[in-house]
Amino acid sequence: MFGDFRKKLNSVIQEGRENLSISYIRTSSSNESSTRQSLDTSPLSNPFININFEAGCKYLESRENQWKEIHQMNDDNAARAEEIDENITNIKDTATRVLTEVNDFNIMLTSLPTVSQTLRLCSELAVELGKNCKNVEKELVELEDMQDRLKLEADKRKHHREMAVYKDKKLVELEKVRQKLLDVHINNVQDFEKKLGEIQKERQAVFQDAFQNDLKDYKTLGKIPKVEGITSRPELSLEEISLDNRDTEDLDNFLNN
């Protein structure tokens, strides 16, 4: 709006300047011609010889200066109008922003109970979360204890298995030693029985020779001679004396006769 007004005002001022310039030029040229004519004529023949025609030029010049001042003021007013327009725009933007902020603040004030309720719920949730954290911490401690117990049980089972393996290994070794000792014992028993059998055979041969001698003496003398001085000879029972078939036949013949 101020821009259009300034353009119109400038065009009017320009037209006024052009008209004044044309009028001033015409007036000056007419004044110069009349001045020259007045020089050639007498004062009586030219009644306007004493008129100061430059007074109008000064007036026009003063008017032109006024128009220049008016034009400068119009330019200044236009610049100020632009500044005012910019300030108004800034004020409008500021007012719009402030209005928006006020509306937002009103909305925030309106939602303040909801925010308060939400904060209260958050506080309750925080308390509940703290309780849950304590429970989780307690359960974690129990879980660690359970893991320790399970690890201990696993170690015990491992040790039991190792002990069982060690026991089986030692039992196998013991069985080998026992079998070895048994074999040695059996060999010793067999050797002892073999030696005992040889001793018994020797004793049996001695007894059989003595019996044959006694039998011959009995047949010859009719009695068995008593042997004296043999006190260290061990006494024998009939169970310890074993006779072969030939000796048995001789004894039977002796008893029957």
C-alpha cells in the first residue's frame, strides 16, 4: 500500500517539475526578449520596463526546493513506511508465535492433571520396579546357591565315579594278586603233598620191610622179638599203616594157619 502511494506521489512530483521547468524556460526566454526590446525603446513606449520578472523565477525556485524537500520527505516516509511495515510484520509474527506458545501453554495446563496422574503412575511403577528388582536379586542369589549345590553334587558324582573306577581297578589288581597268591599256594601245597607222599612212601616201605622181617621172625621163632632202645620212634596206629595186596594175602595166610 505504501509502495503504491509512493509511486503515485513520485509521478505527480515529476510531472510538476516538468511543468515548472517548461514554464520557467518560457518565462525566461520571454523576459530576455522583452529586455532586449526595452533597451531599444524608451521607457514611455514600454510600460513594463520597471517590472522585476526574476521575482517569479525565485518563487518557482523556492517552490522547486519545497518540492524537492517534499520528495525527500516522501522518500523518507516511504523508507519509514517500509520499516514500519517490516516492524508490523515482525510484531505480527511475534504475536502469532506468542499466541501459539500461549495456546500450547494452555494445552499443557489443561493436560497438567493427566501429567500429574501419569507421574503418580510412574512413581508407583518405580516402587513396584524396585520391589521386583529386590525379588530378582534374591532369586539370583538363590540361583547362584542352586548352581553351587548342583556343581557340588556334580563334583561328588564325579568323585564317586572316579572312586568306583579306582575301586574296580584295585579290585582287578587285588584279584590278580589273589590269583597269583592262590597259584603260589596251590604250587606250594602240591609240592608239600608231593614231598609228603614221598615221605609216606618211604615210611611205608620201611614199615613193610619191618613187617616182613617180623613176619619171618614169627614164622621162624614163633614170636615177634621186642625191640628195645627205640624210644624216639613215633608210635603208629593201624590207620596209618597201609598194606598192598601182597601183604594182605600174606597176613591172611598167616592168620589162617
